[in-house]
Amino acid sequence: MPRKKEPEKKKPAFKHEAYIEGSGSVVDQQISDVLKSNYMPYAMSVIISRALPEIDGFKPSHRKLLYMMYKRGLLSPDKERSKSANVVGETMKLNPHGDQAIYETMVRMTRGNEALLHPFIDSKGNFGKQYSSRMHFAAPRYTEVKLEKICNELFRDIDKETVDFVPNYDNTMQEPTLLPATFPTVLVNSNTGIAVSMASNVCPFNLEEVCETTIALMKDPGHDILSTLKGPDFPGGGYMLYDEEELNKIYETGRGSIRVRSKYSYDKSANCLEITQIPYTTTVEAIIDKIVDLVKAGKIREISYIRDETDLDGLKIAIDLKRGTDPDKLMQKLYRLTPLQDSYPCNFNILIAGTPKVMGVREILTEWTAFREECVHRRTYHDLQKKKEKLHLLEALSKILLDIDKAIKIIRETENEADVVPNLMIGFGIDEVQAEFVAEIKLRNINKQYILRRVEEVDQLRIDISEMEDILRDKKKIRKIIVGELREVIKNYAQPRKTLFYYKTDEDSEETEDDTPDYPVHLFVSASGYFKKITPQSLRMSSEQKLKEGDYIMQTFESNNRTELVFFSDKAQAYKTKASAFADTKASVMGDYIPAQLSFDEGEGLSTMVPTIDYSGYMLFFFEN
């Protein structure tokens, strides 16, 4: 017997004033107050601690990774590469945002990825390529890394209190707030970041040009930057379209746009274009996909085949051309229609003392110079104190030298170990620090030869101390040291430009010429507003025209694909377009509905069409009363 279905119990109605144990209370607040108290701290954290670079050229994630590699000894030339997974694990002591984020940060800084002009990490294994979205990097357990030689310039004298250190997130170790870089890394390698309500996009410049410009500005604040800093230099090379006005704007304001185009060569025997350098802002896949779309849409007819030939030897896109195609004219067309020519938007937004600030090149280098002056000042002060401490100890040896036997006698005859230092202080008139130093000297070193050798250092120490005190008093001497360091960086790490300049000439007027394919076409307009563009070959092979029931061909023209078309509506409106905007069709199809194609107003119909090349002549219209 089937079981009787029990009626569902009604749920008790929820009372408005009901009390739910353990629940919180609902508080009415202004949305502006909630945003200030909850969202603002998050926004500031992203801006200050994650997305924007500082004057040393690094975001916190970059700095933490490089510092942990430095602490692991991976800067030593004798040190073998370490597994990336080990480095990532160590970096998590400073960066709690996850191993995947840390590894992706590492990938971009490697030599193998080719994203930076001067990579900071020497790599072994597959780290992908910056210019390809499909060449993915290998897992960290397969790859190996160590620091590049140029990182010596990032960590030089970091142990001499040149920068401040702060506790990490769990107070288990210290980390630097900045790296004491000896050259303006902030302008040498590109840096991109998106924060809350703001972003940063710093393009890379040639290291030698940046250092020379910095030196020139230190000597003359009014120096013409463009005379030494020619323009951005991208890792992927290519040609920068030289625009002096735009460069001056970027150098002064920190905002602007740089246009870069690809480098190509033409293989005449194979009738093939070979593209070997592309803009920094795009990828091989994006370029190929765009060209394929244009070919399918009929906007490019000169290409027979395109393939990606990128391999271990580098980037290469091969484009096979149809017979009779002018390769240079085709490239001008591709520059205009595809990412083979692209723009790099500049937004030099950098954190200065915890405050985001958009600056031009002059102001950035001025800020970097001030930062570096402080580093050199702190380093000199640190060395000065060390030398003063050493001098203080050696002065005690000078007094001991006068009566070595007395010192030995005091130590030998003192009954308690704790009384040795006080007795030496009394016996030679030295302070506690000096007495501790003397008491710690090994017995075999308490001889005239050893003490004389150490005392001879006193004169040199006094000379060094005097020079350091002069440096601390004279800003010009600090700047002279910085200039010397910059010269050394140029000598050791300068490399030729990768991005060359393309200067526009009168011959470049060909770029603006209409390169739309020119071939004869027949144009048909029906009374219902349908339009067809048919080639003579297709028209000869076709039968009768396909039309809607009751429709008929109202106008027929013999013209070409470059002609311009003016469509007049029954509401006295003119709509202009080009024949090339319509795809070639056949007589057996309905065609394009002009009111929909040209976005006529509702209820507006087509009256007539006029093809023209030069818009010469007149039109006469008659209207009913």
C-alpha cells in the first residue's frame, strides 16, 4: 500500500523584531563613511605596497625577491644557480602573496623572458617570452636562477646603512625599504602597474644615455635632456617614429605616447616578408590573429599565407605575398591596420616618500640624484664611524708600545679576570673600550713588531677620516663620487641601442595614399534600398538578380572599388561611404540593406545613390509642395 504523503509543515513567519542568537547587529551608515573607513586603507595599501614603483626602480615584490636571492648568496660568481622553487619558498618569508605571484614576478626579470633591457636574473630553463602569449614558462621545479652581475650595482654597500630596514610581515627578519642602486634603474627598465584610481607606465631607456643625462643634469640643471637622452629603448627593438614635440612633452610632464613599428625584411626569391622585431606592447599571436581577420574580411588581398616561425633562434613572422604585390606598400598598410605599429602610453607615476607623483624625466633624475646623495652620505658616515672606532683602538696600542712589559705585568699579576680591564685603564690612562681591545690581544701578538705594524695604520686612518669629513661637509664631493660610479656603470654595462629611430621625410607621403585595392565593379541599387557590389567576372557567371518580391533594380553603375558613394534619403539627408566598405557579392544574393547599414533614422528610406571620385559637378533636387 502506498505511503500516505504527509502535509508539509508551514514555516513560522519571520518576525521583524526576532532575535537570532549569535547574529550581529545591523548599523545604518553613510556610504561615504564606509568607503573612507574600509576601502581607503585597501586602496592606499595597493598604491604604496604593491602597484607603483619607487625611486630605486622597483615595486615591493621585485625588491623582496631580489633581496632574498642576495641573502642566499646567489650574486656570488662562484655560486651555482638555485632551483626557482627554492627561491620562491625563501621569498615567501618577505612576500605573503603566494608562490605563483612570486614566480611570475621572477619570470619577468629573467634574461630568458626578454622583458627587460638589463635583466636582473640569470636563468636556465624555459621562462617563456614577453613577445608571445602562447609560449608559457615552465613550472618552478624545472627552472634555475641566480642574480646577474649588474645586481652588484643594486646591493653595493647595502650593509653600510645606506638605506633603512624594516621588519617583515611577521617580525622575524629585516628587509630594505629601498635598494641603493648606483644608477637610475627607474628609467632603465620598463615598469607597469595598475593601482586603485591610478596607474604607472614607465618606458625603458638606454642605460648609457640615462647615465650620461644624469651626469649632465648634475653639472647643469638646465641641460637639454633630448641632446643626451635620444628616446626610449625597448628590449624588442623595432623602430620608434621620432616625434621631437612628443618626446619633449614626455620628458617634461611624464605623460605622452611613443609610436613603435616592427622591423621587417623582404626575401625576393621566396616573395616573402619576414618580421623579426615587433612593438613592446603586442605579441606575435595578436599580430597574426589581426592579419587573419583582415584577410577574411577582404580588407587585405595581397597575402597568400602567414605563419609563425618563432623558435629558439628568436622571433619571426613570415608572410607569403601574392604575385605582383609591392612589399613596402603592403607593410605601410599593415602598420596602419594591425599591431605591427603600436603605441606605448607613458605615465611616469612614481612613489616619492610614500606619495604617488607623476614626474617628467628631469624631475625623476633630480629625485634619484637626491636619493643617491643620501645613500653616499650615509655610507661615508658609516665608514667614518668605523675608522674612528679603529683609530680609537689603535691609539691605545700606541700607549701600550711605550711600555709593553708593564701591560704584561698588569695582566699577569691581576688576580681576578674581571679586574684586568680596570687595571689597564688605570695603568695606561685608556678608556674601557681600549682596555677591552688590549686585553683581547693574543699573547703571541704582544710584541713590539706587531704593535708597531698596527700603529703605522694610525697616520693613514687620520688622513682617511679627514677626507671623509670633507666629503660629508661638501655636497660637490658627494656628487663627484656619484659621477664616478655612473661612469663605472657605463664602462661595465652599456650596450648599443636596440630601438632605432625612424625620421619622417617628404617621401613618407606615400603612407597616406589610398592603398585600397583598385578593380572594376558593377554597383546595383534596388527600389527597396538594397545595394550590391559585383565584379565583372562574377557578374558574367551569374544568372538573374535576386530581389525581394515586388522589388526592382533602380540604379546601375559601372565604377571601381575606390569610388566614394553618397546615398540620399527621402528625408533630404546625405550619407557618405566607400564602395570598398562593402564586400564583393554575387547576383544570387539579396545584398546589403542600406538603411540598416548606414543607420538611417526610423522610417527613413533610400531615394538615390551617386558614385563619385572627386565630388565635382552639381546635384539638383526637386520637392513636392
